[in-house]
Amino acid sequence: MDGFPPGLIGREPEIRRLETLVGRIASGAGDALLFTGDPGVGKTALLDHAAALATDAGARVLRATGAQFEVDISYAALHQLLQPCLPELDQLDAVQPQLAGALKVALGLGTGPAPTRLLAANAVLELLRRAAGERPLLLVVDDPQWLDRASALVLGMVARRLTGLPVALLAACRTGEADFFDQGNPPTVQVAPLPERAAAELLAARHPEMTPRVRRRLLDAALGDPLALLELPLPLGDLTAAGTLPTALPLTDRLQRVFSARVKELPDTAYELLVLSALDGHADLRVVQAVAADRGGEGLAPAEHAGLVRVDESAGQLTFRHPLIQAAVVELSTSDQRRRAHTVLAARFAHCQPERHAWHLAEATEKPDEQVAALLDDVAHRNLRRGDYTGAVAKLLRAAQLSPPDRVRGGRLAEAAYLGSLVTGDLRDAPGLIERARVAHPGPDEPLVATVATAYRLLHGDGDVDTAHHLLTTALRERPTPPHDTDGDLVRVEALHTLTMICFVGGRAELWPPLHRALDTLPPPVPAELTLPARTLSDPARHTPQTLALADTAVTGLGHEVSPARIVRTAMAVAPLDRLPGCREALRRVVRHGREGGAVTSAIEALFLLAQDAFDTGRWDEVRQLSDEGLELCRTHGYDFLSWSGRLTGALLAAARGDFEAAADTARDMDAWAAPRRVGIVNSYASHVRSLTALGRGEFDTAFRNASAVSPAGTFAPYAPHALPVFHDLVEAAVHTGRDAEARAHLAAARGHHLDRLSPRLRLIVLAGEAITAPGTSAGSAESALEAAISAPETGQHPFDLARVQLGHGSHLRRLKRIAEARRHLDAAAEIFRGLGATPWTARADRELRATGITVSTTADSGLAALTPQQRQIAQLAAAGYTNKEIAARLFLSPRTVAAHLYQVFPKLGITSRAALRDALGSGTSE
């Protein structure tokens, strides 16, 4: 078998593709390429050829191979790939310590905050850029379907970001195998079986003595698979026996039978060495040789002679000729043989690689063993600190399997349930794990983490606020954290954060005192991630200068924050203080992290916070896309409660754009869901939707009743955080219904709580209300202050609120017969509303303008001109009675795209339903 694999006969297209790839990296045009194909089709031979091409071209080659039996070792493949570059980490540390530190933590070479996938990927890219400074780099990854998940996700991100670097990434995986690397979405080449002419040429080159009859039979059996052409004929004499090539078996099974037959012929000692090598993802030749020396015999020589392995003494590596051989070795082994091999490997890694030591020891253990379980538990928490949350869950579950049936097993199962819910985002597995935790440790004193997991699921899955609140407050009171217990402190932080969210969701004053008492028992310094939301989500109106300073510091720190959970928690805490724009970039990082396999729960929350920010700042075309993505994730992963914040923003957008029916339906759904669960915040959401809907309809009394249901006029009720979002609605509705005393009282309460100092938006609303309701003697100064606020640059960051203020102020000036001033504000308001697609508000502004004597074109007339050609085509088909699905089929679009276009068309035409399309389009409804 010398020279395996032979020449790449029939692979000229693939070779040209490789030559192009290698040629591009020399010019700095980084790229990625993925070969896919069936086992034995020659993918590894192509990778070897690419490595040779790169070496000949003066490039440096870094390689890693997925190890089927070590897929649970965090960042193992990344460490293998980057090993030659690790000396350059110190240079990187000198200029970019954050990136170097993140990569050291991920690879287990240092300590620090757990890096996100994105930060780890950026660190890898920077290290590669530096390593490629003198010579271009080719990264070669074989069998990515067997990479550990953490490495695969990072490399998938790296693959998308190689443009402009003298670095290329080449990988090869089996067709149809699930792997995380494909999230990088590199260009893919399918390596097909050889055409018959090339297959015959390969067979003739290797076995020129073969008779035509036998050659024909083999070509028919091999189906163009190069490995089959090379391996099935050995030994040649067997081909004359009937049944040697049973066509009923799939080709892969036939090849594995060939390899299994060779494995069975090995001496026992050689076979045990192969089992050891197959289970060692590193295939470290030194380990095998040390064991061989102890046991005597011929060592690996029989396996080499049988063509099963290759030994590279200089590199200290043993390589299986093909993964099918490795699989055959393990498949033929007994459980005792595998346990003995794992025991040897565990001993080998005992003092140098704790994670491999613990994992192999666990695989060697049959019965519950707390010592082994504790080692795995420690590895799980190491994984957490390295940012591999999914790996941590896997280790905790295996540790629980090896734990005696006691409280410790229950705690591990519960922690796995909580981490799985928080990180992978799937609540559906949590109940089973929690129940197993309770079975493992029945009784009232279950571990705190089990209670946190249960409360988390009750809140986010069922919305059962009261049960979740009772469980957590009782657990926090009765099970204090032992001193100097770092992991216990982390669990307690999670418990208190979960309790904060429960109190916020409940929206009732009586829920908060137990949380504040629990926070008071914490030793200083109390983390800002706990103190800030406890203040802002409970009673943002009663903020203090210290709270605002804490919030601004937290927002500033988001530029360097790597934890998706902490980013989201900060953004949620500062949202009531109008500081979401400062969180925007960090939240986008969280969304990207979730899309690339990171924390799904945090990604959902980030999407809804970004949707809220987009609505508040007038980027309304982004709102629907962000909300829809978050809602789809909620449906997929079972997050009933989280969906309501996304639906709130969508309903407010519908109300503002005149889709009153959709807004009203959402408000009814909110009340129906929230009432039996006593989820006060969702009731407040419903009141907000109804108040904005009523304002759009001109039903100001209804708007006042709904806005004041959140917090009565003249006060900002304690523990009613949604009183700030409906502040504008309440003042506007009070003015329009002649409730000037209530409006003035509410404005006075806002001044008393210094809301005008909280943000430019709130200052604008306060000044606008005072200008309209102020007595005659002080009206002039109030108007001057309002004019200054309207013209301030920062005011334009909230265009909808600005336009509403100008509409109200312009209407007030018109009634005072100050027509020229009124027109200026009304015209500005109408322009903003029209740009936003706020149809009912545009109509109100136009009516006020007409009342000043200005002729205003209809919204439909101006809207027709604003339609793109595709929007006009879609609108015409919809007006003709075609469904979204039918329109999509005609225009080669997706139904979702059609719906999105119609959603943009309606406000441009000043309509709210399909039924009005024909009239709005006039005669333009024919095809």
C-alpha cells in the first residue's frame, strides 16, 4: 500500500479549484472552500494535494481533523489547528490584550471572562492575520462533522471573515452529515464518484494484471468510488469466489466489511493498540508506543503491514488510512476493551489535560462514582468559564449519570436544565431534567439551582408568576449561600436576576420587597447587573442621580462586554431610562451570536429590544423583521412569555400605521393571557396598545382611560414601570378631552420626579404639555422652552414623538389664530408622519393644515408615486383578488416577502386593508 493514495485520476476540475484557492491567498484574497462527498470518494486525498500545493507555493499549512470519539472536548479541534501559532499569542497580547485574553480563555491557556463565539472568532482571525504576516496560510480541516461544537462554530464564523487576509480555509466532510461548520456557509464542491473512464484508468494503474472480466465486475461494484477500487480487490484471489462482492450491501458497508476482515486478522496486542488509537482523538504515537513497550509483541507493525494505519515517527502521529477503518476497529471492540483503553488514556492525561482525563475516566467507569462525577462537574464549570455553555451542559448531564442518587445528582441535573434553557434556549427539555433532579433528591431542601431552573421555566414557559415568586423567595430565605462558594455565588446571582424579572413581569407592588431584602443581605459590592434592574424595572420614575450614573457607566461598558446575558440585562435595565440607542451595537452582537449557535434566549430578548429601539427612533421598516425573527424563535423554543414584548412593539407599530384591527386583536390576546396568570406587565402592554390605537382613531376619552389604567393622572404609581411609556398618551388624551387639571397634575408629577432631566424625549413631552396647558401669564416662557427643545438636534432621534408634539402644538397655535406658526409645525409633523407611514396621524396633520387654509394632496395620491415598481405590481395583484401565495408564485417570490411589501404599501396609500386597495389604486388593478 506504499504511496496511498495514488494519483488523483479524474479529479482535474477539483485540482483546478484548489490551484485557484492556493493562488488567491498569496494576493491576500482570503477564501473558504468545502468539499463534500461519500466515504472513500477521495476528499482526504484532495486535502493532501492542496497542502502540497500550498507548501510548494511557499504557504504555511495548519491542519486539524475531527475526532469521532472526542467531539465533547471543548475547543479541542481549534487548539489542534492553532497549535503552531500559539507562540504568537504573546505578541498579540502586547497589542490587543482583550483578543489574546479571550483566545487564551477559550483554549484553556488562561483565565478571565468567558468569551463569546464572536470574540473568540475575532481573536482567531487576528492571530491568523499575524501568523500570515510573512507567509500565507492554508487551514485544512478534515471531517468537520466530528469537530467539537465550540471549535466548529468558531471556525464557521472565521470562514465567513477571511476576505482581505492571506488565509484560506479548506475542509472536507461526508455528504449529508450534520455539522456545525456549515454555518459558515462556505462555497461547496460536491466530489462525485469517478466517471467510468477515470475509474478504469485508476484500476488499471493499480492492478494491471487484472483480467477484463474481473475488472468489469469490480467497476460495477465500486460505483466510481476510488477507495473501493483500491481496497475491494485485496486479496485478488478472493474475487474469483462467488459472493465476495455482494451487491445487496451498500458500498460503505462492503468497504467496512473488508476493513473489519483485516482488523480481525491482527494479533490481540496490535488490535488493542488500534482500539487505544481510535479512542484517542490526538492519535499520539508516544502513548501507543509506551503501551506497546509494556505489553511486548510486534506493536503496530501488523496493522501497518495490513494497510490499516500509517505511522509518522518524525511528527509522532499515527493516522488511520480512512475513518471507516477507525470505525471498524471500535465497532469490533468489546466494552471491556474500550474501558481498558479509556483507562490508559485517562492516566496519560491525568497531569496535563484535565478535560481529557475526566472524559476518558468517565468513559472507563461503569457504575456511579462520585470522584469521577466531581471531576466532570469541575470540567463543566471550566467549560462555562471558557464560554462553551453547550459543552458544560453535556458534562453536567454525564456527571449526573455517574453521581450516586443523592442531592448532588439532583443539583447537577437542575443546573443542566437551567443552563440548557438559558443558553440553548429550549425550554422543552427542562421539565424532564428538573423532574429527574427531584427524583434524585426528593424532599423540601432541593438545591437552589433546581429551584432557579423551575422558576425560570415557570416564568418563561407558563407565565406562572406567583408560583415562581414563592419558590424563589422561599429558597433564597431558607438556603443561604455557603461562604467562599464561588459557584454558589453565581447561582445566587442567577436566582436574584430571575426573581427581578418575576417581580417586573408580575407588575404588583407586593412582589418587590422580598427581592430588595434579599439584595440587602448580599455582601458588598453588589453586582451592578443586579442593583440596576432592581431599581429601573421596579420604579424608573423615582430614579436617583446615582442610578443614572450607574446606568450610563453600564452602557459605556457594553463596548467591551462579552457575555450575551449581561448585555441583554443591561439593555433591559436602561430601556425605561431612554438609553437603548447606546446598547444597539452590543445587542446586534448578541443577535449575531445567537444566529451562529450561541445563547438563543439572549438573542430573542436582544431582537425584541432592538425592535423597541427601532420603533422609538423611527426606523419602522426594521421593526417587523426584528419582531418576526424573535417571535419565530419563541415559537420554536417554547417561550410564551417572552413573545409578548415582541408582540407589543408589533402592535404599537400597527396602531401607529392604522392597522387598528390587528392592534386591537393583540391587545385582547394580551389581556386574555395575562388575566388568569396575574401578569400585570402584559396588562399594561394591552392598555398601551389600546391608548395609542384610540389616539389614532381620534377617540381621546378611550385613550385617556387606557393610559390612566397603567398609572392614574397626577401620579407615577410605585412599581408601575410602564407608566413612563404611556406618559405621552395620557397627557395628549387629557388635553384633547378638556381634562386640563389632570394634564397639569401629571406634568407636575413628572417635574417632581425630574423626568424632564431623564432624557431629551421626556423633556420634549413635558415642555409640550406645559406649553398647551400653561396659564396665559406663563405661556410665553413655556412656548419658548418648547421651541428650543423642538429645534435641538437630539430631539430628532425620536421622530414619532416629535411629530406628535408638533401636531399638538400646531393645533394649539391654530386655535389661537397664529396661523403662520401653526403651519410650520403642522407641515413638519405631516412630513414626519408621512415618512413613517403613520397613516392616521398623517390624516390628522393634513386636516389641521387644511383648517389653516392650505390645500393638501391626499395620502393615496402621494403614496402611489412612492411605490416601487415591484410594490405596485404586488398591490395590483392583491387588489385583483390574488392571495399572497398566488402572488408569490407569479412573481417568483416567497409569501413572506409579498406580505412584507404589502405591509409597506398600505401606509403609503393611506389604507389599512386589502379591501381598500382597488379604490386606492384607481384603475391600475389589471394585470
